[in-house]
Amino acid sequence: MDDELGTVSYLSAADIRDIHELIVESNAETTAGVSSSGDLEYAVEHIQAGHFGQVPESLHEKAFQLLRLIAANHPFVDGNKRTALMSTRIFYALNGRRFDYDREIKEILKALATDESSVNEDDVIDYLRAHTEPLAPEYEATINLWLSRIEGTDQLPRDPKHDTGDDERHEPNDYDHESHSEM
């Protein structure tokens, strides 16, 4: 399943702006604002359909492009690396994957933001692949709730191994509190 794509759920530019707003709200030192809505729209379009004959194929290639285009193109006044990281985490979650990054992601984001040409795409994709895993089944209801709020997306397919036959959805409130690197 690692690189096999079925239906892929994408974040919209509005979703990424909302993620950015949450980041700004959580840090008083972060300046709010979009500096280039065109760069944000380009990022969203690129991971879905590609540009100039280049289309990211795998989920990890799409995640890399999302991370790269937000960090490198600076569509926001401030908080681009944090927005890139959180958008990538949510993109993976919407597609049934958990991105469990470590401190190395900070160096990757810094390189993308300051000297994009120094970043080896294959190395970052290998990093993303090594740091993602399927989401635990108890998060299916939460992801389906998110997906239902994003217009035009499908819900995650139910895994028959974990299907209890109970169609009632419960949103878990025991989110993973494991700490990750702070940007």
C-alpha cells in the first residue's frame, strides 16, 4: 500500500489557509497573512495534476511536493515551514497514514526554505516513506469526519478486519500526545 494509490484526498488552498491561521493563532510572534495566493493555488494544483508534464505519482511524492512548494515558495508572510509540515501531516492523515517525523524534518524544511536546490528529492521521499505508517483504526471516524467536511472527497474505505458492524461513528478524544520537533 505504501506507493499504491487508490482515491487520494487533497487539501484545498482554503484548507491550507485555515491550517496557517491555526498556526498563527497558536504563536503570537507569527505574522498572519498570505503573500502569494497564486503560489498556494499552484501547490494545490501541482500535487493533484502536475505541471509541465511532471505529475507526482506516489502519495509520498505528492507529500514531498506539498512540503516543498509551501516551504520554498513562501506563500505566507510568516510560518511557511510550520504550515508546510502541518499541511503534510494532515494530507497524510486524510489518506490513512500517520507521519511520525523527527528532528531531521526541521533541517529538511530549513533547506527547502533557504536553498531548495541543495535538497535531494529522492532522499526526502525516502525519509517520508520511512516515517509514515498506516493510521490506527480508531482514527478512522475522525478522518471520515474531516473528509465529510471537505467538499467532494470520499471517506476512507472501511477495513473489514476492524469493522465491528457498528455504523455509529465516534470521534476519538485520546489523540496521540507524543511530542514531535517544534519548528
